[in-house]
Amino acid sequence: MHATGTTGVVMAPSVFEGTASTVAMIVLLLEFLMLRSALLRAQIRLYAAQSAVVSILAAVIAHGRSLPELYVLAVLSFALKAVLVPWVISRMMRDSATEIAGSGALGVASEVIVSIGVATFGFFAVGALHIHSTVLPSAALSLAVAVVLVSFVLMIVRRDVISQSIGFFSLENGVSLASLVVAAGMPLILEVAFLFDLLVAVVVFGILMRTHHRHVSSLSTADLTSLRG
Amino acid sequence: MTGCLIALLLIPLVAGGVAATVRGWAGHAATIAAGLACLGLVAAMWTSVGRGTIAVGFLRVDAVSMVFLLGTSFLYAVVAVYTAGYLRAELARRSSRAGTRYQRRFLLGINLFVWAMLFAPSVNGLALVWVGVEITTIVSAVLVAIDDTEAAAEAAWKYVLIASCGLGIALLATIFMYYAGAQVLGQSYDLSFPQLLAHAGQLPATPVRLAFVLAVIGFGTKVGLFPVHTWLPDAHAEAPTPLSALLSGSLLAVSFYAILRFYQVTAATVGAGFAGGVLLVFGVLTLLLAALYLLDQRNLKRFLAYSSVEHMGILAIGVSFGNPIALFGVMLHVLVHAAGKGGAFLSAGAIVQGFRTKQLAHIHGAFDRMPWTASTFVIAIFALCAMPPFGIFRSEFLVIQGGFSAHHTASAAVLVLLVTVAFVGLAATTTRSIAAGPVEGDPGPRQEANAWMVVPVLACVLVLLLLGLWLPGPMGEVLHNAAFELSVGGGHGPG
């Protein structure tokens, strides 16, 4: 992973850039692990790990760019995304006693292959846009877009509410990653507002579990078909 | 005038707080008073915005914002009155304790929701607009689920998941726009409109293009543009009726406002051709889908929801024409659609309560059972079909005229064609069920909705009629300024 300077000569990456790119890579790998894990509990753990990694990146950037307000974001996002949300979801899941993710629309192997294709597309498409600047680790941006695209695959091919919510939550991680590497100086309130969206998704998720579970004891979205046309 | 603006953003919060603590009529009284006060404040700000902007702190209101504020505050007042009657019928089915709790939550939610929709057009900067639209999602998703039925939970789940993903994409759009701006303005700026528009010419083109496409897809999710509209009919149909009216008349428009702000910057950076082209593609596909779905709908509220999708398609196409006449039509369309869809949804809600079904096949003889409600519903549908003498006829006529005079002849012709298909769907479905006579000559007991539910609909119909026959001078001035602000970035003159 090399950064290209303005002159086009390949240079060794700075510590900051190296960290950002490494973290982005780890986030993408965790996304793939979520895609292949069959146990819902494992998916939730992977999501918690991914959130923790993104929170650490926020702290690193807060230090590297001397933006103290990002420490707030780091702490908040760790508390919410790595601790609270996974805990609430696994509690709700314990009540419903479902353990295995519903079978997806595709087999796991095909899912992974589709995702590799999609992630590669995202990676190179963003790379081809030549969005460069001296302070921007552009590999991290491409990786963040790849994370977002793979999370869409996760939401589309899986047919249970837990996988879909985890897909959305990890989409949020991908967007956070992009905002941290591209626009660290961007107003903090955006990130915080998006964290609230997660909480509301959890609340609606809870209502859905309650009303839906009363009638059919499954978490499969294949039953959510009464509204159409 | 800055005082008016601050008061406008405080009143719904206060009303929400009051309604969440008191019981009985006091909650409704607070909400109605807040609705009327907000409408009055917007009217007071109206003329002064005709000549410039109102700015204080992070708030900034110009002519474009004003149009959306008027639409929302009008619906706020109308829906507040309607809710008083609507909840009376709903609460009759619950115990008094559960009823009080339901009413408190409901009114708190409605007030907060309106607050968020007044906040989004009043703030200065793309980042804050995104935050405003985000808050509207948070509040309205919980409100959609408030009835606690299985269908409501399913609709709320689809809504929160799809809209949140859309907002994630819209946040990416904001990030790219921030990146583009940071190349010229440095790392510490806050995406405020005057700054961005003043330097729009120097922004790097590629990130701005990318940001615009992402914004159209992301915010388009909340507008209901094809192919990311799928949550919309579910949420509109399953939400309580006062909320359906606000979602359709106001929320979709406010989300469209966010796209308009991106449009302004993009048109100033890379020209209106690119931005217009993107909107044209999405607009035509949206309109096509909605027109086809309108032809065969069996559920009354889904039917109106697809009509909203249709009108959002018209807005997108109107902006893509990019000349001042079409943009004037678009701005007027935002207002008349709020009145038309408000009237249609509110009277449909009364019909649904009266007949206890949303299925059009079971709604017959409405004119005999609920003469006032059925008449206002049919008038509102005529207005939504863009029949003269109602306001939507005027706005759609202007959009099409703008399209032809900007030499977008083919697109304007497609627009006329698709609007006609939608007209057939709207008219045929209405005459088949609502306007049809009673089955086997038995009209059933006559049970008109209470006055709280009839008067607000009459207000909507009167506004539609008024704006169709006569455009008051100050209103024309602000609409003209809004159209000018939107077209100036694209290099068009004021016309």
C-alpha cells in the first residue's frame, strides 16, 4: 500500500496514512467475515469488533490531525456501536431463541464471489476518479466504498432481520470510515446524528420482533410480504 | 424577522412538550395553537424574504426555503385540527389510560416531526440539511410503528432500513461535497450555502458530480424516486392518517429540498446540463412507474401514495428543464401538492375510519354515507389530476410550458403523456369505487365524519382553488425569487 505523491513518484506512506489504510483493510475483511458467518451471534460479535476498529481509527486521527473533538466521537461510537447495540441485539435474540442465520438467496461461496466482484469494482472505480490530495490516504477511501457496497450485498442476499440490521449497521461503519479519512474536519454533528439513526433502527427492530414474533416465531424477512403492489 | 424565525423553530418543540404531559383536549389545543402560530409566523416572514434572506446563527432562510416552510406550516395547522377529530375516533377503541398514553405519544411525535421538517429548510449548510432530514426519518419511523400492528411494524422496518441506507448514501454525498469544498476553502469550513455557491466555479468537477449523483440516490430514497421508492407506499398506507398527510405533502418535499441545494451547487460548478440530465432520468422513470401503478390499485391509501410518487417525478423533471418558468412551476407545485395531497389523504382517512377498510372494492356509496368527505375527496383527486381551475393545473402547465420554451421538447412531451396516463388511473379508480353508487341500493347508515375532520379538508380545497384562480402578488414575488435563485447557478437569467 503506497501513497503516490503529487509528482507521481511512489513514496513510503506516512505513519498516519499507513494506519488509516490498514484499519480500512481490517474493516473490509471483517465485513467479509460477517458475510460468511452462519451464526447470528458470530455476526454480532464481528460487528462489535468492526465498530471498535473504526472507533480506534477516530482516536488515531484525533491524535494525528490534532482534532480533539474526534475523541468525543471515538468514545461515543465505541460505547454505542461496540458495546450497547450488540448487547441489545443479542438480548433480543436470546428471547427469540434463533441461532442460525436464515439461508440466503445465494450460497455462501457465491455470496463471497459476488462481494469480491462488487468490492473490487468499488475499489477501482473510486481509484479511477483520482480524488487525491496531499493529506488524503486515497486507498482508505476506496476501501470504505468497498465496505459500503459489500454491506449492501449482505442486506440484499440475507433473508433474516438480524443480518439485515447488521448489514445496515456495518454500512454505517463504512460511511464513518469514509468521513474519517476524507473529511475529518467535517462537523461532528453529522456523525452523531447518524449514530442516533442506529438507535432508532434498534428500537423499530425491537417493535418488529415483538409484533412479528407473536404471530410467526421466525426472524425471516421472507414472511414480511403482506405489503406489496 | 430573526425573532420570527427563532420562534418558528421553538413553538413546535414547546407544543410537543406540553402535549406529552397534559391529557385530554389540552394537548390538541396546544398543537392547534402551535400550528396556527407557525403558519402566521411564516406569513409574517414571507414578504421580507421577498427582498433577501433572513440569517441568524446557523439559520438562514431564503426564498427557496420559504416555499418549503410555507408548505410544511400550512399542513401543520391543517393536520393539527384534523388530529383532534381523528384521535377521538381512534381512542374510542382503547381504555382511557391506554388512550391517554397513545394520544401523548402521538401528539409529541407529530410536533417533533413537524419541527424537524421546519428545521431542515431553515438551516445554513448541506451538513445541517442532512441532519434535519435525518431527524425527520428518526421521528417518523417511530410514528409509523405507533399503531403496533404487524403491518405497521413491517412498514416501519422497511422504512427505517431503506431510508437509513439512503441517508448513508446522502452522507457520502455530503462528504464528497465537503472534500470538493475543502480543496478551495480549506479544511475548516462548514458547507454553508453562500460560501459554497460563491466558490462553486472553482470546485473540482469530479467530486461534485459524484456528490450530486449520490445525493439524488440518497435523498431520492426519501423523496420516493425510482428505484428506491419501495418503502413509500407501505409507510404511507400503514401510518396513521395525519402522519400519512405530513409524510406525503411535506416530508417528500423537504427531502427534495435537499436535492435542490445540491443541484444549486452542482449547476454552478459543472453546469445545469449534467445536473438536469441526472434528474431527468430519475424523474421520467419515477413518473412512469407511478403512472402504471396508479392504473390498478386496490388499496385507497397506497393509491394516494403512488400519486405522491408521481408528483415527485414531476418535480424532478421540472427542475431538469432548468429554466425560470419551469422552476417557478416547480416551486408552486411544492405548495399546491402539499394542499392537494393533504386534502386527499385527510379525507381518505375519514373514509377509512367510516368504512373500516382501506380496500377500494369495499368502499361503495360514499356519497350517500359521508357526503362532505366524499365530495372533498373527489375534488382533491380532480385537483391532483391537474384539472382546472385548481392550483396543480397551473403549476403543471408552467412546468410543461417551461420545458417547451427551454427546447426540451421530447422530455416535455413524455411528461404530458405520462401525466395523462396517471390521470386515467386516478380518475378511473376514483369513479370505480368512491364515486360509485351503493351496492344493491343500500347506502348503510349515514355517518359523516365530525367537523374537526371536515373543516381542514375544506381549507385544503379552498387553497387549491384560490391558487388556481389567482396568485397573490407577494406569493408570486417569492416564487419568482426562488426560481431565480435556482436558475442563476445554471447560467440562466431571471427571464
